[in-house]
Amino acid sequence: MRIRAAVESLPDYNAGRTPALIAAEGGPAAAVKLSGNESPYPPLPGVIEAVARASELNRYPTPYADALRAAIGERLAVDADVIAPAGGSLQLCRSVVEATCDPGDEVIAPMPAFSAYRMAAELAGARFVGVPVLGPSAAEGPGLDVDAMAAAVGPRTRVVFLCSPHNPTSTGLAATGFVQLMAAVPRETLVVLDEAYAEFATDADTVRGMDMVASHPNLVVLRTFSKAYGLAGARIGYAVSGPVVAAALRRVTSPFSVSMPAEAAALAALHPQALPELRRRRAEVIAERTRLTGELRRRGVDVADSAANFLWISSRHGPRWARDLERHGVITRPYPDLGLRVTVGRPSENDAFLRAFSDIAGDVKNDDQEWR
């Protein structure tokens, strides 16, 4: 059977290791998972009940989640026609490239970054151009190299992916840097601002994509219910753009990609009755993020100033630390030769990480860490 060469060469998606896998390998029976950047909390109030009521599973949902688009439009004060929903932002990354790229066109993204950007480009036959992020600075930590991103844009560049807060380095993109990059990108080139972690950004200087869409017709903002809203298992996200781009994204995204239960879950999560609990959980994550950062820095670890629900430790020791942490029952996400990503969990989970990290690393000297 013939399989396309682009598919044959595509690596499997690496979703990270799980507690069940660790236990099956003879490790701790109940490991703490701090590798997926998921919410550590159960669904928001009203979500489970709403999913249970979405019981007419013998019927198709609306092709493009009309009720959810209306609710998101009301929340954001935009028309529903500028919203394109899908089964998670990963699917939307592919839709963006499929809507804009012919074979041989270019897709640019910072590296390291969410692997879906590269996957989307290669599946469409586009050339992927990775631009290394900046190394850590005392003020900002590792972040987007705006000048290098702008310089990489060429005549066949069709899509530029950005991520703020950036995964995996956790830092937010300053609005000034974003404006500078948008000015350097031709208007016919689509810029995708992935804001999967935007709810956790607290710095007023961080770019807010929703404030920019109306004035930038070539901008697409991606949002997800997987992180702050705690619906990673439901698989639902959406794009906001100009109406022409939004219509194109809906055309190339599979109709019915948002299931009836997923739409019901997202609608319940957006309901005003869920808002106080959403704010409480967000505040706890931010407080724990601050506590973890302080504790690690006290141990000599150079941690970036995070704007997300995870921390980034830039160190060549990341893979070794990840292996040793697993033996202590804590799962994190290593990036070979670059560092270690640690999701902010509940206080007890974060305490387990700190104890395990102290056991395996002790006091870390900054000169043992490096950015490559």
C-alpha cells in the first residue's frame, strides 16, 4: 500500500509519558504528572451536568458549533462569523496551513515550539523554517527573537507561527515586539498567534491578540479550552480572525469536528456561574507558579519568568533530571540539550516535585546550566 512520503517521514506525536506507563515499567504506582500543561482540577461547575444532557448522540451536531461560536462572540464582543472552532488548536494549525500553502511554500516558527507547527507544514508539502528563540537574559528569560523571525520571512512565506506565552519557554511576547514583527511581515502573509496559555499571563506588556485582530487582517489568534478551562480531554479550541480568513478556516476544517458533548462542555465552562471558580483556580496556579519559581531560584536554578501554567528550566541536565524525577514519582517534560518543562500542579503535587528535585539535583550552580 502506498503511503505519502511526507507521512512516512513524519514522527509520531510525542504526548509525553503518563503515570500508567511509568507504573507498567516498574516505576512508582501513582506518579504525579507535571508534563502535559493540563489543568490539575476537575471540570468547572456545571460542565459534567451539561455533558450528561448532551445525550442525543445519534444526531450530528451543527457543522461548525453555531451555539458555541455565538457564545464566544458574545464573550469577546465580536461577530460569530470571525470564529472558526475545531477539535483543539492542533487541528486549527493544520487548517491554517492547508488554507494558505501550496507545496514549496514556507512556514516559519520559533524553535523549540509546539510540534504541531512543523507537522502542519510538512503534511501540506510546505518547507518549515525554524528560528531559534533567544537565550535567557536577566530581565526576560528565553524568548522570541523578533529580528530573526522578521529576517526569515521570504517571498514564499505564507504562515508565521507565534506562541505567547511561548511553549516550552513559558515567557510572554511583549506587545512592542509583536507590533514590530507585524510591521515587517507582508500583509498577504498570515501570522498565527497561538494564545493557548493567555489566561495565565499577568504582565500588562504582554501582547493580547484579541485587541489586535480588528486592525490586522492577516492575523489569526488561536485559543483553547484545554488549559485554563480544564477541557483537554474534550478536545476543543477556536480561531479568531478577519471574516475572510475565518470562512476559509471553516471550509478546510472538517465539519462536525466539534462533538456535541465537547460543545456542551465548552458552553458550560463559559457560563457566568463557572467564572468565579475559573478565577479562583487561575489565581491558585499563578500563586503556585510564583512559589515554585522562588523555591527553585533559592536552590540555584535559573528559572524563566513564566507567563504560563508551567515553568522552564534552561539546562543541559534536563533529560537526566527528568529520568531521575520519574524514579521519584514525578513526570516532567525534557527537551534534549535545552531544558526541562514543569507544569504547575496542585500545591501537594508541586511539593512532591520540589522534594524530588532536591533529592536528585541538590543545590544547582548556575554555571552548570547552559542555553544552546
